[in-house]
Amino acid sequence: MQPSQSLAPREGLTTTELRDAWPVLSHAERAEGIGLLPRDAAEDLFFSLDAHDQAELIRSLPAGERRSWMRLLPPDDAADVVQQTPLPDREAMLGLLDEPTRKEVMGLMAYAEDHAGGLMNPRFARVRPDMSVDEAIAYLRKQGREQVETIYYTYVLDPEQRLLGVLSFRELFDADATQRVRDVMRTNIVSVTDRMSQEEVSRLFVRSGLIAIPVIDGEGRMKGIVTIDDIVHVIAEEATEDIQKLGGSEALGAPYLKVGFLQMVRKRAGWLSALFLGEMLTATAMGYFEKEIERAVVLALFVPLIISSGGNSGSQASTLVIRAIALGELRLRDWWRVVRREVAAGVALGSLLGTIGLARILSWVVLFHAYGAHYLLVGFTVAGSLVGVVTFGTMAGSLLPFVLRRLGFDPASACAPLVATLVDVSGLVIYFSVASFILRGTLL
Amino acid sequence: MQPSQSLAPREGLTTTELRDAWPVLSHAERAEGIGLLPRDAAEDLFFSLDAHDQAELIRSLPAGERRSWMRLLPPDDAADVVQQTPLPDREAMLGLLDEPTRKEVMGLMAYAEDHAGGLMNPRFARVRPDMSVDEAIAYLRKQGREQVETIYYTYVLDPEQRLLGVLSFRELFDADATQRVRDVMRTNIVSVTDRMSQEEVSRLFVRSGLIAIPVIDGEGRMKGIVTIDDIVHVIAEEATEDIQKLGGSEALGAPYLKVGFLQMVRKRAGWLSALFLGEMLTATAMGYFEKEIERAVVLALFVPLIISSGGNSGSQASTLVIRAIALGELRLRDWWRVVRREVAAGVALGSLLGTIGLARILSWVVLFHAYGAHYLLVGFTVAGSLVGVVTFGTMAGSLLPFVLRRLGFDPASACAPLVATLVDVSGLVIYFSVASFILRGTLL
């Protein structure tokens, strides 16, 4: 496909069309497409891209055009774009910025990308407490559009850059012109430290309903603001990471189709191998019961059913608990309350499955004369095991996230293999123990 | 625990302390705690609560105080609070509002809660295109704080309430005072219809980086704005629903500890039973191979290992694909590209697990003289089956979300049981087929 054929003839190319086609276009096609849009539409599209795509796009443009695009970005976004640029080209990207912005960007790059300091914009609207409202408005107008990305809030700082108060622009606008800023500002301030993790920052946004939150360093000086539009990405990204980890792979860290094949296999192979090594214990456990299986092959028939029921109930419980912990709905000290509740739920769910299982076995006896003379005992073995296995699975699945969290691990990534292994191996032990208890003297 | 002992002596109770203790407090304690805070801190805490807790809190307060809290809420939030109130008390809650707001709230309640119309605030800053910038600013000041929740954007409407353009407050503020609004407004507008689902609206916010998006009805009239602070809740909620569905239960729809025990068991029992009914096919499949198991009990030992490996690789693939579809990274037409890629990944991952499995069997032979005379053939059976089972699991796990989506189902909720059942049953068939091929004439 030649780019000139695919895009050039479409005079009336819209932002939406280009945005929709974006993921499947080559770098050259993207650069060409941007060039075909009117400048304001092109800028809207540019701002809607993530930092990775912005970096690629800028590098695909002719050398003379790069500067004007790079300079559109506020310092926090420019820092992300530089960080998404391969190491050898970073110096050149930084070189596109003007001197003061370059300094700001390099300051931001010193912070970890997933800390408040790495998310913040160092440009914000600031006034002094002893200004009158009218002076403050005039002062803000002078700070000019380039200096301040957002003007939802104005921050009141003392000469040491310590945060004294905050005013929404609306509040400033509505206040009496002659009043002092210190008399109209709000002093009940929500702020974060520059080392706070982006998860905590995003929870604070969800809780507080604010549009921007100030970032304070270790010495109590205000360094910048985190705005909610950067946080919506974080919330979606964190959920994606948790979902991928719960699905049993490392977080991919990039859209599915953008992750290289080998890298993707590597990210998935780790957990699959860990799960596999854990599950090898099932072969060991089965080995212990080889004699029982030889004597009553009918027992082997229900092994997949029993262990999958334990696994399903365990992963159901652990998923619910892990998400509730991630959202802050559950804390460590709630563990006992949760486990008690889950054991009760496990008994109820296990009894339900046990009843269905017994009904299934009895139907097969009637329909196909299956499972031999002791079919009733086999049925009770399966039903009884299901109650035990599902209860154990639910309990283990709900308890492990707390244990992992207490030990300092991320429950989302470490829980799945542990629950699976634990529940499958214990499931086999429970099943064959129930079997030897019920079937001793008949089949065993 | 008596509320008066737990809260009253703490003169210096802070918002943070009360917020942290919130989930474990009774209704009476919450109402008392709010009363102990200074009014501005109490209001901040009130705004940070979700609609469910706001409704409960208002109903726990003395009758005389309810009105002042209810009237703090903008119409969209008031509508949510009314919807979170049990049916018999809704009329009374609506009665707390003033007449014009009550009408707005009742209009909003006609929309589905998860549509743009149900999320929107009907109050927004509006100006006419032929006003001068100075007139527009004066007009906005007159609209007053009560009438307009947010002032990030000002919308330019014609007399039929059709949206002509938009101006950020900053742009209006910076524009030349004598220019006409129509000459400075942006006409390249992002908007949504009132029937758009909240998932689509939230994706648009993530894409566009906007703080508010106008809502347009079927006749092209602007009805309100959706603001990003309502959307951060939606993004987190949607992710929670997907995670809970992927974990094999219905979405709980409320925080873990707030869902009643019976309701929770019911939400989980459905999928567990569906999974169980599907997995019963494994017992049928095992039944077909009963003769083989009788002749070579050693085969039964590896059944849990084989099917769990297929299940793990399948759920890994389906989770990655489902999340990528939910984020809009993958579309239906990408299915062939994805499946090809997943089959290649499956062969690679299966070969890895097969090699580990073979090594495990050979070590046990050396260490414990396990698995009899034909250990090498058993080893190759297990290794070969793992390649087949993992490849099939990966392929099925990546293909099914596309198929379900194409048929109009939600991949997140319907995929897990289908993949599990399909992969477990096919895994058994693959395993025993490989076994009869390799072991015919020796063990079988």
C-alpha cells in the first residue's frame, strides 16, 4: 500500500477518520495525514495521542516541522514524549525546546514517571496573599497563556513558595474587587507530595472531585500541579495492568498490537512457567493416589471437574477481594470479616455445585447405567468433595490477597498462580480423602 | 461501641480521620461526625462521598438539616442521590429541593443512569454569538455561581439552543474586549448525544483530554455538559465491572462489604454453576477414555497438569484480548492478525512448558524410578500434548472474544466459562489422542 494513494486523494479527510485509522497507519502515513488536516484539527489530534505516539509522530516529520509541534506541549507532556523517545534521539528532542522549558523538562525527568512529581506540570497560576482581588486578576492576565496551562485554580504562595491557600478562578472572579486574596482564599487544601505514587494520586482525585491538585516537595514548597486529564490515563492504565496481571501475565505496558512478539511471549512465559511449576505438584499428589485410581478408575473421571470447580471459586473470590483492596474498599484489618464471609459463601456455593453434581451422576446412572454398582457412594463422594473443595478454594482465594499485601507483594500479580496451585493440589487431596472415607470397604 | 464515646471527645477531629473511618461507622456516627467538623470541611467531605453515601447521610440527619445539604448538590448529583434513595423516601428527598431544581432533577431522572443524559449537568455557562467579549464576561458574572457549576468552558448557542461554538474561560479572558464572541470562538467542537453510553463518553474524555463535553439531544439542542470529575468514577467503575466479570462473577455493582450476603452468593452462583455445567463435559470426555486410563493409570497422573496449562494459557490470551477490545486498541477486523499471532505465541509457550514437563518427568525417573519402563514415551506424550493444548488454549482464548463481540455479547462476562470448558474438554481429547498415537503397542 502506497501512502500517497491511500490518503492524498481524500481532500476532505476529517480528524475522526484519521483518528480511527491511526492504529493501522505507518509512521509515514501518520505524518502525511496530520499534514492534510487544517492546523487546529491537527493540533487537537496531536493532543489526543499518547506520549508514545506523539514521540513517534514528531520523529517522522520533516526536520523543519518538529520544533513547532514539540513546543506545543506543556512541560509535563514534553517530558513524557522525551521519555518515550529511544535513548540516542533524546538529546535531539530536548534540543527542540526553548531553554527555560528544557530546564523544566529535565527537572521533571528526574522524577519517577509514576510518582506525582513525574505527572505534574510545573506551571501554575500563583498569586501573593496580600494582593487585592483586582491586582490578582491583573497579575494573572500578565502571566499569559504560555506560562500557565490551566487556570481552574489559583494558588496563593508565600515568598518561600509555601502554599497558603487556593482559589478557584470562579471564586476569584466572583469576589469583591477590593478584598485581599488572603481573606477570600480557601485554606482547607488537598495536596500531594512529589513522591506519592500515581495510584494514590488517582484515588485522591476520585475521592475529592478536584480538577487539579498541588504537589509539595519535602521542604513544603509547591512544585507544580497534577491535573485530572493526566489522571484519567492513569486510572485506565492501572486497571489495565491489574486486569493483565489477574489474567496471568505481566502487565504488557503498551497496547496489544504495539508489543513486539518476542517481548510479549517473554512477558507471558514467566507466569505460565510459574503456574506450570506449581501445577506439577498435582502430578505428585496424583502419584500418591495411584493405587486408589488403579482400584477405582471411576474416581479419575471426576478429577478435572473437581479441581476446576475449586479453581473457579478460588479465582472468583480472589478477584473480588483484590479489586476491593485496590479501590480502598477493603483494608488489611478487614481480613477476618472477609474470610468468615467467604467461608460461608463457599459452603453455600459448594452445596449448590454438589447438588448439581449429584443430580448429574444420578441422571447418567438412569440414562446410561454408568458408574457401576456403587454409583450412590461415588455420587456422595463427588458431592461431598465439591463442598470441601469450593469452600477451601473460596477461603484460600479471599485470604491470600491479604497475606500477600501484608508481606509487601502486589496481590494482583502474585495471587493467581498461588491460588491455582494451592487449590488444585488441596482439591486432589480433599477429593481422594473423601473418597477413601466413603468408599473404604466397597470400591477401595 | 457508643458513638458518643468514639467521636465526641475528639475535639480536633479532622476530615481525613473521619474519611478514613467512614466505611466502618454506623449511619448515626457518620451524621454525628459531620456535625463535629467545621462547615467547609464538612462540605468537602460530603462532596467526596458517592451518591449512595450522600443519600444515607442526608436521611440520617435531623429533619431540619436535610434541606441545606440537599440544596448544595448540583442537579446531576441530586438526581443520583434521589436514585440511591429507597423508593418510599424519594418523594420526600425531591421535596427538599427548590421548585426549579426539582424540575431539572426529574428531567435528568428520565435518562438511563449510564447514558450521557444521565451523567450530564443541565447548568452550563452560555453566551450568544453576537455579544462582544466584554458583554459576554459581564453576562457570565450575572449568571451567578448558583446557576453554573463549572466555568471551564463557555458555550455559544443560537436562539434554538443549537451549539455554534465553544470558548475556554481562559480564551474569553485573554481575548480583545471589543471582539465579537463569534469571531473568537472555536467551532471545531467535540460533543456527545444524550443517548451515548458512559463507556463511550469516558473513552472520548481519555482521547480528547477535555474537562467538560457538551451533550446534544436528537434535535441538535444542547442539553447540558458532562464533566470529567463524573467520568473518573465511570472509568474506575467500568474497570471494576470488567475485572469482576473476568474473575467469573457478575459485576457486584457496589463495594464488596456493602453487598448483602445472599445477593453476593446469587451473583456468584450463576457463573459458578454455568462453569460447572460446562466442566461436566470433562467427566463425559474422561468416560470415553476410561479404558485407556485402566490400562495405563500413569496417564491419569498428568491430567490436572495438562488441563490447567491449557486453561491458564487460554485465560491469559482471552484477558489480554478482551482488555484490548475494551480500550479500543483492537477492533473486530483485527481478529485474523491477532489469532495468527496468538497461535505462534501458543506454539512457543507450549514448547517451553513441554520442555519443562519433559525435564520434570525425566528427573523423577532418575530420582524415584517413577513412571515405569516406558517413561520416555510417557514423557513425550506429556510434552507433545502440552504443545497442542497450550496452542489450542491460546487460539481459542484469543478468538472467542471476537466471536462473542461479533454476536453482540459482552466478551468480559461470557468468555471465561466458554474458554474454560472448551479448553479443558479439548485438552483431554488432545492428551488422550496423543497418548494413543505414541503409546499404542506399548502401554495402550
